[in-house]
Amino acid sequence: MLNFSHIFMIGIGGIGVSALARYFALNGKIVAGYDRTSSPLTARLESEGIKITLSDDPSILDVAFKDPQKTLVIYTPAVKDDNAFLNYFRNGGFKIMKRAEVLGEITGAYKTIAVAGTHGKTSVSCMTAHLLYRSHIGCVAILGGIASNYDTNFLFKEQSEFAVTEADEFDRSFLRLAPFFAVITSTDADHLDIYGDKNALIHSFCQFAGNVHSDGILLVKYDAASQIKEFAKSHVFTYALDNSKADVFARISEINSQTMTFDLVTPEKEINKLQMKATGLMNIENAVAACFMAMKAGVKEEEIRSGLADFAGVYRRFQRQFVSENTIYIDDYAHHPEEIRALVNSVRSVYPNKKITGIFQPHLYSRTRDFADGFAESLGLLDEIILLDIYPAREKPIANVTSNLIYQKIKKPNKILVHKEDLPEIIKNNNYGILLTIGAGDIDRLAAPIRQILEDKLKKQLQS
């Protein structure tokens, strides 16, 4: 890959592809790309000198990228086969690689820590990368989320032998990786549009486990370990939030709205009174995995302690957008029933006496169809539910699949089904204890307007 001087990326605004764009730009390549829509991430890439087009017309391609001998083309599996750029490059004899192939080649040069799982992988990989990056070990990190400490999804320390990356099960991409260390956070059913059923998904995770280096380590969530560990050639450990049957777990001593304190228990040693600012039970569970991986990579105890204490979280993962005496607004990427369940339980653990209102935007028609019952059950843990229309992402509509499919199954009476454009007026006219925006679509675009509404309401209250 490094023989090419130019890199063109189709789907460059995607979180995984954009990290690769930054990697190649750092290595002196001329990088450009295409995406369907602009976003804060594409704007950041452009500010870093990466040219991005929002038109899929190959005639506007810079002449520098029209030479197959000089240009490598990278695309994400979310890009459709009828994409004009993809077909132009295919017909022109260009070297074309999927994002997962490229990631596999890059990380193959390092002792890679790969974090897989149908949920939790972004938080664990970002936390692990942070612990290594700020330690004497260092790392290269190609992440699936924006680490708040660095405001980026790409970290680089030239002298480190370690890489940290997210291992994505979508399209079986993670099978391109051959990590030295790996984490599997969850094997709950998801992406059934790709896999067909849960058994096929589990089989893919088993294959991933078998790819971990025989001298390496596989850390598996305790409740998924029995299905997976027999396929591993590496040393296998289990972890859990607070289950003493697991090899690695937490002993929690304090949770409040400002900080959490716990002991990390491992087979070799205990690290007592670890503290972190990123609140919520799910973040303690994520920290258990991240700290253990950091320990195994050689990060010192005092480095783990200080690194965890100043970890600022991940964009759109339990991200507080607004805090006042009466109202807390949190934005979160949760888009699977189990993620929503973990989010609501985490919020209740921190704010046990507050009413929780959740605004949920379902992501994908197929996921809505496959998990309507699960979504209804997990959303039912909220005190009040505001349900938006489905965000289709890469999918075309499926007959009779709308948000109403979930709405009709929610047993709580405090529920409404609204269009996204009507939401600001609803928020203006109601008061909230805890307000959550939940989903993986474009609901994040609502965070700034909602925050502004809440700030304006607070100003009026203070002035009255």
C-alpha cells in the first residue's frame, strides 16, 4: 500500500474510513475522498488538508487521482455497488481495497489489541488506546469513535510496537485482523441482515477468536465465553462488571454524578481505588476490560491509575450535553436493545431519583423489524418515551416496518410518536429531569439545538 502516492477513499466521512485517511495523510500520502453528505467530521478532515467531494461524478476527479499506478482506492462496505466512483475505478484497473483489508495490513505490522463485540467495542478500544497512548508504552490507534481527550479517532506514537483498533463484525470485517491481544465485549444478536441468524454471528466471533495469536491473550465477556473460548489458540480470560466467577472484575465502592471508584480484581493482582470521571455502570465494565488489556501490554499500575482518572470519554457515549440543577441532558449512540438497557440502567445508577425521558431514533429498517420486541422492552425502562421515525442509513424501506412497530409494543402509557422536525417545540413546552437522545442515525444533529433550548429556558428561569 505504501507504494501508492495517492489515496482516494469512498465513504471518507465514515468513522472508520476517516481514521485511515488520517493515517495515510500522516504518512505523507495525498489523500482525498467522497461522501454523500457533509458532517463535522468531513469538515475536520478538510481543515487537515484532505479534499472531499460530495458529488459522485468521476468527471470532477482531480487528474492526480486518475493514474492507476499512483492511486489506491479504499471503500467502506456501506458503499453500494452502483456508486459511480466505485465503478469508475473498477473499470479503470485501479487497485481497490475494502477498509477492513487495509486495516488488517496496517495493524499486521504491530502487536495489535483488537476490540470486538456487538456493543461496547468503541468505548473499550478508546479507553484502552488512551491508557497506552499516555503511558511509556504508547500506541497507534485507529478507532471507531472520537476520543474526547484528543478530539480525534486516530492516535500515533512512532516508536510504539502496539496498535489499538476496533474490530467490526459488520460484513465480517474483523476476520481480516490477526491480533496479538483481543477483547470480545458482547455477542448479542445484531446485523441479522448480514448474518441471517444469531448462530452465524456467533460462528463469526469464534473465527475471530481463532485468529488471535497463539502467544497472545483473548479477553471475553463472561456470559459469552462458553460459546467462544474453545475456538481460541491463545490464553483466554473472562471479565465482567462485578461477577467474581470471572477472571477479571470490578469491586465497586462508590458511584455518584461526578466520579466512580472501584477495585480491579485480576488473577495476578488487585489495583485498589481506581477512579474515573466517565460515569455509569457500563463504563466501569468497559474499564475492567481496558485496564486489563493495558496491564498485559505492560502499562504500569500508576499509569493505569492516572490514565483512567483523566479519561474524558467518547463522543456520543454517555456524553453530557447540558447540566443544571434540575435538568441533565445526555446524548448516546445506543442503537441496540441491550445498549439501551445498559444506558438506562447506568443513568439510574447515577441519578436514582430523577425522571428519565428518552428520545429514540431507530436505526435501519431491518434492525427495527428484527428487534422490535427488544426495543419495546428496553425503552419501557424509561419513565417517558419519545419515538422518532426510522433512520434508514444504507437501507431502502421495508413494507410495514416503521417506528410504529416498536411504539405499539411499548407497554408504558407515557409514550409519543413524533417527527424529528416537531421535537424542538415539544422540548420547549416540557420540563425534564434526565433527557436522553438515543440512536446511531442523524439524531446527533439535534444535540446542539436541544442544548440551546435548555440553555434558553435556564436563562429565562434565572431572570424571572
